[in-house]
Amino acid sequence: MEQVAAVAGGLDAAGIEYIEVTHGDGLAGSSFNYGRSATDEEELIKAAAGVIKNGILTVLLIPGIGTIEDLKRAEACGAKAVRVATHVTEADTAEQHIRMAKSQGMKVFGFLMMSHMAPPEKVVEQAKLFESYGADFVYVADSAGAMLPDDVRARVGAVVQAVRVPVGFHAHNNLTLATANSLAALEVGATFLDGTCRGLGAGAGNTQIEALVGVLNKVGYQTGVDFYKIMDVAEDLVEPMMHRPQVVRNAPLMLGYAGVYSSFLLHTYRAAERFNLNPRDILAELGKRRMVGGQEDMIVDVAYQLANQ
Amino acid sequence: MEQVAAVAGGLDAAGIEYIEVTHGDGLAGSSFNYGRSATDEEELIKAAAGVIKNGILTVLLIPGIGTIEDLKRAEACGAKAVRVATHVTEADTAEQHIRMAKSQGMKVFGFLMMSHMAPPEKVVEQAKLFESYGADFVYVADSAGAMLPDDVRARVGAVVQAVRVPVGFHAHNNLTLATANSLAALEVGATFLDGTCRGLGAGAGNTQIEALVGVLNKVGYQTGVDFYKIMDVAEDLVEPMMHRPQVVRNAPLMLGYAGVYSSFLLHTYRAAERFNLNPRDILAELGKRRMVGGQEDMIVDVAYQLANQ
């Protein structure tokens, strides 16, 4: 709780508008499957609510992992906004959550994960669904860090043209392009960007927010964020808490290259050993076949087929 | 020597064309001022020469630090190419070194450091000087990691239009844009790019080459480099040798933001303490005044003026 309060307070003082406090897999994400949180999420949300003065305390909800009841509890703890995240083709699973959050007076982001897996017209269709449910903002998320700047421009640009609400972009750094992709999103009309101090996040991490603020200052965008203060949050508060430096090692690089979920990694290593294959060939093939999370049982089949080629 | 031989051999087997083995400040850079090498440079060049089969062993020479005699010794140790590097406005200091290297049959790169400090027309003028001395290739180098993709396009694009020889680009990652800037250079006609495994380099480091190869594969460029093999060199050979992870901490970020030399850092911290200033304000002011390496004595003056404002 002390750590969350320190970081949330620092981000707030630096001028960050939306501050998200939730398990990486959303409300109720703390589980055997997704990894246990050290502290109950309600306590963490309350800790942040107690220190945020200007920013908007936000939570993440992935329908199917978290429920409407979880969201109500988070709102009672002080959350004022929610990011409702679905796979890029599954926006309709978020309708009830978005409508409920709006009825509670929360700000709502509709958040399309793994957007690299769908063509721009599909991303547009799904973003419009979010808008029709009442979302205040829609987000294109490159959850696997698989997009090149042109991929970002195509998808974000198409969504900006198609919806009336503001559009955001969420990057991962698997291909070392998180900052550049964020710039590409702004170029085509996005007005919200995500980041984390030192890029802290699963695998290759997210956009390194203190660097992003510096770059945006240099380009001439107004961010509302104090560059020195956000640097200090990164170096004085977040970095000392990190368990490992945020480096792009081979596994996240290969996930971004193949465009697949990080949950595939362990299963792929096991299958590679069993069939005497290079795990990277399996990941590349899974990407080609556009496998999505939940299809981990297919990895053995793919490995078997590769081994027999 | 064993470390250099292992890495050079790995890079060679992965398909890297030019493999540079020299102190970061070039031949004879091992000194009190620039930092001592653990091993004599001639031994390191010989160690690389003994393992490289397909690549071209390259050395770095900064006229004023290294001399023509140093270059002759490096050539006798097996170097086949040299990168002669000058400040972006000082190409004429390299004429004798370039002509001598050509007369020895070496491949020669003319390398313009701190290119962000000069406008495109000045970079072109200096690149043409290199070409007139006989350089086989010219390089635009973003030594402070201060460029945005548009800065790269402007300078590299102008040089590509103006010279007949192939053009290269050398990035630093201070603003987390090294890979994106490398892509921008290719877009406007560069055909040579630099990189290091895991981005290993001073401060924020250079372009992470294994990520760059993956990105170039995805875009559809032919690099001649084996993606899996270069990843393995990074993770199995280079990473275990690194003294610290290559993370963009605040100091290199601020240097890239301000566009100043890393040699300014220590002097700036001292001046900040003496005049009770934020060192970042001093660095930003040094960047605005376009101070170059060797002007460290001006830092106290700048700090004094800032303190009296």
C-alpha cells in the first residue's frame, strides 16, 4: 500500500491525468492462473484514492476475469474511471460492463487488446461498438508489442476517422518501438497515450513514460506532465521497487516478432523440448496461424506438425 | 581477448558485415581522460582478426585522439576498414587519415558525430568533404541520441541526395528512439545501420541490433543477418559480460533531451551543487547554446549566469 500510495502520489503531482491501479490482468486478476497480488486490490485502490488530488483514479477490467461486482467494489474504493478491455474482436463482451460503469458516473475507456491481429476495418467496427455502448474513449492496444509504426497509423488513423470520441494508443516495447509507435498514433489523431515509469510492465514492458514526455516536449506537444517530476518518480520511486531491469531480452523480442501472447511461452518451451524443435520456430508458426490466448492446447499440435515437416 | 574473440566470432557467424573493435573513443582512446581499456587494443584487434571469416574487421579513429601511426598499427593487426570520425563541422581534420587509409587499401567510412547540432545543409557540406577525400561511405551519427525521426530524415535524406557513395546512420537510444530513427534513415535512402547486442554502449547505449534485425525482417528489408543467431550472440555471449543492464536512466535521457555530450555530466553536477541549481536546467541551457565537447570550462560560467537570473 505504501508503494502504491508513493507512486500514485508522484504521478499525480507530475500531472498524469489517468492513473491506473489494478493487477495486470484487471480486477480479480490476482489468481493462480494470472499470478497472485501481494496485497488485496481494494486496499491498493484505496491507498491511491487517498493521495490522488488532481488525477483520475482508474481501474482495468477484463470481462471474464473481472465482473460487474468487482467493478462496483472498485468504485466504492474510489475508482473514478475504468478501462474495459477485450480481445480486438470481442468488444460485445463489454457492453454490460460499459453501461453499468456509465450508470455509476464513471469515465469509461473501451480498450481493444491485441489490435495487431485484426485489420483496420475490424478494429474500427469494434471501436464503434464500444462507442455505441457509451464509452467516453476508445483505445487501440498493441498488447504483444507486435506493431510497426505503419501498423499503428493504419489502425489508429482509421478509428480516429470513424468515431466521435477521443482515441488512445497503448504500446508494448517488444520490438523497441513503443515510443515511436506512440508518436505514430499522435500523428494520425490519437490524443491519449499510455506509459509506465522506466517502462515497467510484463515482458518487454510498456512505453517509458518519462522518455515519452521528453520526446513529446521536443516535438512540441503539450502533455500537461512535468518532465523533471516524472523523471524523478521513475528514478527515485519506481526503479528501486523493480525486481528486474526492463530490458528487451530474447523471449519478449520473439513474442513481439511473432505477435503472440506471452502465455504461450512456457507451453512452447515444453513442446520444443518434446519434439526437438527451436521454440522460436513454434512461436513464429503460432503467430502465422493467429492463435489467441486460450488456445495453448493447440501448441502441441503445431509442434507435432512442424516436427513432421 | 577471449571475450572479443567470442563476440566477434558470433557476429561474424550471424552475418554482420562490418565488425568494429576499438575503444569507444577510437584507437589510442585508452587513457586517463577517456577511460582505460583492460587489454591493449592491438591484442584485441588481433583476437578478432583470428576468428572473423566473412565479415570485415573495422576500427574507429578520431583524429586528435588517434593518429595515422595508430591506424597503421591497427591495419598490421588485421583491420580492413576504418571509421574516421569527426565532429559534424570538422570533416577537414580527417583528410590525411582518410587518404592514408585508402592508400593502404582499407575501406573507409567518414563519420560525422553529433550531427543533430548542424542543419542538413551543413551535414551535406561535410559529407561531401569526406567523399572528396576518398571515403567509400559516409555516416550521419546521432552521438547524443538527440534526434527525432524527422531530424534523421532531414539530415540523412539530404546527404543521400548529395553524395554518390552509400550512406549510413548511427543511433543512440537516449530518447528510446534508436530503432525508430534507424528505420527513418532507411526510409530516406541509408543502406548502412549500426547496432550493438542488447544496445550495449555508453549512457543510453546504441540501437539494439537483435531487435533491429527483427524489425527489419518484419518490414521486409534484406539484412543478411540471421535473426536467431544474432539474438543468441546477445543473450548467450554479450549479456553475461555486461556490467550493468542497458536501461535509459535519467542522466542519459536528459543528455539526449538537451543534445549535449556525456562528458558534460560530471562538471554539470558539480556546478549545480556550487550554485544550488537543478543540473537538468544547466544541461538544457548548454544544449540551447550548442556547446561542444572541449567546452567543459564554460559550464561554470553558464551555471553562474543561470544562478543570477
